[in-house]
Amino acid sequence: MTQRPNTTLAGSRSDTDPEGYPFPTKGPTFPVDHLLAGLTALLDLRDAYVYTKDMAGRYLYVNQKVADLFRLPVEEILGKDDTHFFNMEEVNDLRRNDQMVMETGNTIECEEKNVIRPSGEIRYYRSIKKPVRNHAGEIIGICGISTDITERKLDQQTLADREFKLEAIIDNSPSVLSLKTPDGRYALANPNFQHIHHLSENEIIGKTDLDLYPANVANMFRNNDRLVLETQTRHSIEEMVPVDGHMRHFMSHMFPVFGLSGNVVYVCRISLDITEKVRDSERLLHQDELLRQMSSLAHVGGWEFDPSTGLGEWTEEVARIHDVNLEGPVSTRHGLEFFHGEYRKKIEQAIQDAMESGKTGDFELEMITAKGNRKWIRTICHPIAQNGKVIKVRGAIQDITERKRTESELQVAATTFESQDGVMITDGDLRILRVNSAFTRITGYSADEVIHQHPRILQSGRHDAKFYERMWDSITHTGQWSGEIWNRRKDGTVYPETLSISAVRNMDGSIKNYVGTFIDISLRKQAEAQAEHLAFHDQLTDLPNRRLIIDRIQHALSASVRSAKKCALLLIDLDNFKQINDTHGHAVGDLILREVAERLGKCLREEDTLARPGGDEFLVLLEGLSEDTLEAAELAEHVGMKLVTALRNSFWLNQQEFRVTSSIGMTVFHGPAEGPAEELIGQADIAMYEAKKAGRNALRFFDRKVQELLAEKASLETDLRHALDRHQLMLHYQLQVGHPQRPIGAEALARWYHPEHQWVSPARFIALAEESDLILDIGKWVLETACAQLATWQNHTATRDLVLAVNVSARQINQPDFVHEVHSVVHQHCIDPRRLKLEITESMLLGNVEDTIVVMNALKKIGIQLSLDDFGTGYSSLAYLKRLPLDQLKIDQSFVRDIAADANDRSIVKTIIAMARSLGLDVIAEGVETETQQQFLELHGCLSYQGYLYGRPVSMNEFERILPSY
């Protein structure tokens, strides 16, 4: 380190140091060298390389760590740049980083390296470099702090090398290797895994076992993975995996892979295909089992072979078993020709074992004789030794083909007997001889408790003597019987079973045994009963559903004839229940429906039926009310009022209060002549809607006159649907005049001439159309017809300036393509859009004001005039009125009719006129029928009129005839 001059902060140097840093010129003095010495000592203690450079890259300061790195005294480093200590490649890298700091003025963090001279060792550093500025903020150099990260860098390289080696091991491993995340998704699958499943790595990674395997195999893998995750230890499990359509055995070694946090991040599975080994093991086990089952048998046939010559002798019985003639010596090779595959290998191995180790063999084999017959034999072979050396192998053979067949049949019989079905065998006198384990499991009786007993110990008492007579009659004549029967367990429980009884006869035809097999069908019966209950009951409230209540109504219709007493049907609909569902969710709605069902049930007799056909509707069937119709109706009304009252009380759910009211429709009936159940429900439904019209929270009786009106309405609606196609609709035009008595336009009004009903009132059929989609078709027809008339008017001087007003329904204006429809018809007929005026009512603004304003603005851009019809009857609010792009307000005729006599009407009309004037809108009054009305309107500023004073709505021919008179 160079020696710092002993200076003070004031008085011993100029006000500005050589680099331009200002120094204070007043105040107490303090030895700067003390301060610098302390700072230098502190920097020397840091385990980092600290330095500063000027703009030319010369070192102005280095700490002792840098000096140790360069292996030079500090004094020999200061004033030199990096070319004195590093090769040019390193110098260029260092200069690039320094230059970035000085050009941008930003602090940077970077990785750098250098070669230590003269050892040639490469070191890596993490460097932080920032600019050094003078008092004026100018960059005059850089300051750097570098930390040696060589060890970490080497660790990273070592880790990368290990990962490379590990990847090589995984890719070239003969095992099937995979990694799965704890949620069962594949994160790694080595090439062998991909190969046996014929999938690419992309088709495996991120998938689960359910994506790759059948459900049973996937569940097996998942259970084994869960075992590793739960125990967090290594496990080895044999697994069966489908490969190319065949199940193969794999020995899987699984272990958890832990992350840095100590949690299991993967389950590793290394699997080896041991299919062949398993098969070999199974064959060996099979051979061992056969050997264990062998016992000493009589030697039926014998044989002897001399290993040195390969020749031997057979006894006559051995030749008979092989279906050959006994002719002289027999070679070992000839003897082996009767055995194939594993059986030949067994014999060869037995002979080899006998020769080499003196081992005796005893096993059973399947052979194919010279005549092609398959036989099973048991053979015993043992070595014959002389002077400690085996000179012969001698053995015996027994034909055990029949024994093998018998064993197989017995095994099948035993397996059948110990099936899941209960089995009971009796003698001809019905004494129980034997039962299987399923019998004990089902009945609760052990074999010792029932042997020698009569089967009647199982009788439940539910069947009469005739039932058993029919059963035994069938067994006697046909030898068997099957059916359902109720029996009793040992604990007294009665249960249903399906029973089959067969008679086993002797050669003389007498009955030797009875064999009964049975299955406990309790669970099936319960399931059937539950299914039947679900089919006829509402799942939410467990009340009878629509299907069951209809059946009971039909029964009540028939029963009422026998009893002569009237019945009643009540349909209960919850008012505004949809709002509760939409606001609080269906879970709350379901709770309320259950509570409603409980309250309604408490108001009824035991013989009454409460049902929930669906939604928020309930049906109540009251039977046996009274023979007098009026009295029956009064009783039904009394019950209805109890139901209405029961639902008026608040419902408290989750500490929240809910109020639910009901509208009830009732109908009284007696006998099938009243009509089917569905018709009665329809009558109650009609009455319920009458209750809703009356203000809800009420009840009404069905009135047949109302039904007839509804039927007439339905018929009229059907006719209206065909009115356009049959050209029954037409437009009439009512004149609109301005001041002074000059025609300014007309309002187009739809009229319907019905061939049967003649002229149908617009109030009647327009309302009917509004209730259905018919208003859309009718509205479109009115618009097209009116525009076609405007096109005609444009060609005549007397009519070209007239404006034609068309009423628009809320259903029309809410159609997404309404603006496009208006624009298209205007363009199609080439009319001046300013001559078309669309009248909308205030009521349609209540649904969605914002959307309606958007549509109106779009219509104004086309040039269409807009009038607000029936003004003053709806929600008249300046808050929205001032935002509507209107041209005109139309004063409703209800205010004009009594304008001469009613002060309130006069005030309203004057207010509307003043409001229109303030908003810059035209105003027209409809329903003007007298001169007095016209003069009042004119006096207060309304100068446009429509009404009978100027003419009724008439056909176009009549309209054009009276037009010249104005």
C-alpha cells in the first residue's frame, strides 16, 4: 500500500482536491489520514477484492486481497491498468464491463474470470461495479468489489457432469425407470420405458397412470406409490403390467426422492422384467408340489438303463403303457421320444442327477404314447452304484391317468360345493347330511348344528301349507323346483333367498338325495325396494312425486264414486322462490323446500297426500271431504288457508330470515267423469295463476268459465300464427295534423280480420302476440309494409312530406339485429329515413335502459325519428329522459280525455308540454276528440294532434281519399 499524506479536512490543502472534489473550508480540523487508515484496514479485512479505477482503467486503489491475488505490493499495482496483469482476452472482458458502467452510469453485476500467474490456475469471480462521481455528478472512474466464486463454479460443473453421467446411466439402463410427482404425474421415463410402451417422452411426461394403463393397473401403481409416499422408505413389489397385449411380471424397486426442504418430490420406480424367471419358478413350484404329493406306489412297470451304452430294458407293462411292442433293448433316446417340452427335460435332468449325485427321482409326467394317446404316469428312478460309481439307473412307472381325471373332477366338485351359493344335501328322508361354508355364513348355523336335522328348522312361517305342497309336488313330478322363499336365520332374522332343489335318484329310480342351493337376495330386495321408492318419490323432500300423485288421483277418482264423497286437489306455488335461488344459491333453496314440505305436512290429515311434482310446486290431494259440493269446497278452502298461513311465518336458515308466500289453486272433483288426473292438475294450475293475478299469497278455486276463456285464447293464438300467411292482417292509418289544421303524417296500426270472429280488437290480439314470439313476425311485417307505403308516398307531392309512425314492441327492440333490420328495410325501399318515426313506450325502458339507449342512438344515426308513446303513464323520470335521443313526446289519451273537467289531467298535460319544450322536443297529443280539447292543447303550446276529431284509423284507400280535404 502507498503511504497516504497526513492531511486534515481544512487549512492544509486547497478548497478543491486534484480530482475536483470540494473540501469544507470552515469548521474543526480532523486528521484525514486517521480516517483513511481505518477505512483501509476495514477493506483489507473483507473477504473480497476491492478496487477503484480512473477513466483510463488505471488502478487508484486496491485492498490487500487484490495485492495478494497479483502477488505484488500495492505500490506496484497503483497507476497500472489490467494489461499488466491479465492476458488480452481477459483484459477485453474487464474493459467491456468497465466501459458499460462509465457509459451508462449504472451499477452492474457480472461474472468474470482470470488466470493466476504463473500457476495458470483459472479463477471465477462475481463482480459488482458502480460509477464514481465528483461533486458535479460527473463520472470520474469506477469502484469494484469482486468475490471469488471458483469453488461454486466448479461445484456447478461437477453437478452438470454428474447429471450427464446420470442421464447416460438412465438412458442406457436395461431397467424400466421412471419418476413420478406425488400427485402421480410422470416427470421422467427412460428410453426403455418408452420402448416397451411404444410412446415418446412427450406422450408420457405430465400424464398419469390412468392415461397410460387400464384402470385396475393404474390403481395398482397408485396404491404402491402411496405406500412409498406414506412410509417414505424403499419398497420392492412384484407388479403385473400389460406389454404388447400380454401381462408381464416386473420386480419393481421403489423409493422416495427428497427435495432440499426434506419433502418427497418424486417417487422413483426401477423395474426389471422377471416374466421368464417367474414362469420358471412356477414350473419348479409345480414340480415340487407334485413331488410332495407322491407317496409310495406299487411298481406296475419297471425299466433300467445303462448310461455307458445308452441302452436299457422295459417290462411288458411299461411297453403297454407306451402302446409299443416289447422287442429287445430300448435306447434312452427312444424312451425320451414319448415326452415333450418340460416333461422330457425332467426325465433328462433326473437321469443326469442320478448319474452325477446319486439322486433319486419321483415325479408325475404327461406323455404321448406311440398311438397318440395322452397319459399321465408316475415314475420313480434311483441310481445303482458299484464301488462308489453309478453304473445303472433303475426306475418304475405307473399309469395314473384315471387318478388324475378323478382328482380333476373332485377338485371341480369341491370348488363348486364351496361356492358363494349355500348348499345343503339331504338323504331321501330329508335328513341333512352335509352343508358348505356358504350355508353357515348365510344361515348362521354351523354344520354340527344342522347335520341329521330336518330343513324345516329354517322355515320363516311366512308361507302356508299350500306353498310347500306345490313345491314338493313339482319336485316329485319333475325332479326339481326353483323360486323365491323366505327363511329364518339362527338369530331369528327372516330373509329372502332364491332356492333350487334337485332330486338325485338311484338306479332303480328311488330318490337317494336332495340337493338344495340358495342365494341370499336380501341386498337385492333392498335395492329393488329403494329403486321403487326413488321412482315414486321426490329425492329432495321424500314426498310422492308427480308419477305417484297421478296414480293416487286416479285411485281417488274411482274411490269417490263408491263413497259418493267429493275430493279436492290443491296446487301450491311458492311466490318469488326463483329470486331466493338466484340470490342465495340452490343449497339454501333446497333447505327452504324441505322446511316448506314439513310445514305443509303438519297441516294435513294422515289420509291426505302431499306431493312435490317438481320445482317450487306442491300438490295436496284431499279425499273423502263431503257429499255436498259446497261443503267439500269449504273444507278444501279451510285446509288451503291453513297452508297459506303456515307458509307466511319466516324461515330462519343460518341465522338469516327468509319470507316465502304461496299462491294456491284448488279444484273439487268427483268420479272419472271429471277427467283424467292430468286434467285436474291443469285445472288447479289455472286457478293458481288466478291467485297470482290477484296479488299472490292467496288461493282461488278453478272456474270452468275461466278455463273456457283460456281455451278460446289458445285457439285464437293458433289462428294468429297463421294470420300473416293467410293475409288476414292489414294496416290502417290514423291521421296526425299540425297547426293550423295541416296533415303532418299518420300512425300505422295493425288490424286483424278473422274469417270467423270478423274484426278482432287490437287490444286483444296485440297483447296475445306480445305474450309469444308472434310479435316479432308481426312487427317485422308492419315495418316492411309501412316502409313500402312511404316509398309510394315519396312519389306524390301531396304525401312526400308526410311522416309515418310505427309502434315498436319491447321484444323487437331487444333483438340483437333490430337496428340492422330497420336499416335493411329502409335501404330496400329507398325511403328518406326522416319520414319514418318509431314509437316506443316508457314501459320498455324499465327492463334495460342502457341497452335501449344504445339501440336508439344507432337508429338516430340512420336518420330515424323517435317518439316516446303513452308518455306520463310509465316511469317518467328526467334522469333517463334527458339521455334519450328523442324527437317527440306523445301525451297519452288518458290525460286528454278528461282535460276539460279534471284539473289534475290539465296540470299533467301542461307539465308534459313544458317538459318537452325545455328538452327541445316536439309534442303530440293522442285521443283528441273535441274542439275544447284541441283549443286547450293549442293554448298551452301543443300544436300536433291525433284522434277521432280528425279521423279514425282507416284503410290506405280511405286515408288517401280524405287526405285532400285537409
